[in-house]
Amino acid sequence: SESLQTRLQPQASEKKITLHFASQIAQLPPIIGDPQRISQAVYELIHNAISFTPAGGEVTIAGAVQQEQDGPYLTLSVKDNGPGIALAEQSRIFDRFYRGKQAESAQIPGTGLGRSMVTLIAQAHNGRLTVNSHPGEGSTFTLWFPLS
């Protein structure tokens, strides 16, 4: 997480956004898989969060171990206090090239490929990417990786 913080801090500082890496991330068990790809997925989510968060906002990166019906998962979540995503758009935001109304109206640069790439990396590790968002309240994107 230090290298991610180092790589993303200049972008965050430029927008006066606070990047907050929760301390429990360091204590999490390792994910079995390709560390470079997992790091790339988390980088992409943080990069997106910074892009959508207004100046002076905050992006929080947290991790946990959660017990689900099919076993334990390590979760990594990226929470922003950006504009949020309308419920009608939430099912489409993982599609390739889909950028959503906020990206278009705020002229946020990007191809719309980032989230589909993150989804593919999660799936390659038998995991998934989920979103929890409410317009006006920001978004939380969570990567789920099975631990067993």
C-alpha cells in the first residue's frame, strides 16, 4: 500500500484530496495470486475515486476479512465522497467503455475501460467487484478475493 500511496499522492495533492489508507490493511492475510495485477486493480479504483472526488474531498482505502456463505473473503474497498452513481446506472458501470453521466458532464477524462479491467482482474482471482453508491453521497467500490 505504501507504493500505491506514493504513486497516487501527487494526483490527490493536486486536487487537495486526502488519501486515507486504513491501518488494518497491513495486517490482512496475503491474497493468493498476481500481486502486480491486484495492485493494478486497487490503483485503478483509487485513481477513479480521486478523479470523481471534488477538491478538498477524501478517499478512504480499507480492508477486512469477511465471512460469506461460500467461505472467507479478503475485501479491499475504496470510498470517495464524489457525486455518487444513480441506481439506474450502477449495473452498467462495469461495462467496457461505459462512462456514466457524471464523467460526461464533469468532463472527467478516461476511456471507461478502468472498471472493466478491475472486474477482469478480480474474476481472474475468483473474486468480484461490487459498488455501493447513492447520488450526492459518494461511492464505495469493493474488491472481493476468496481466501480459501
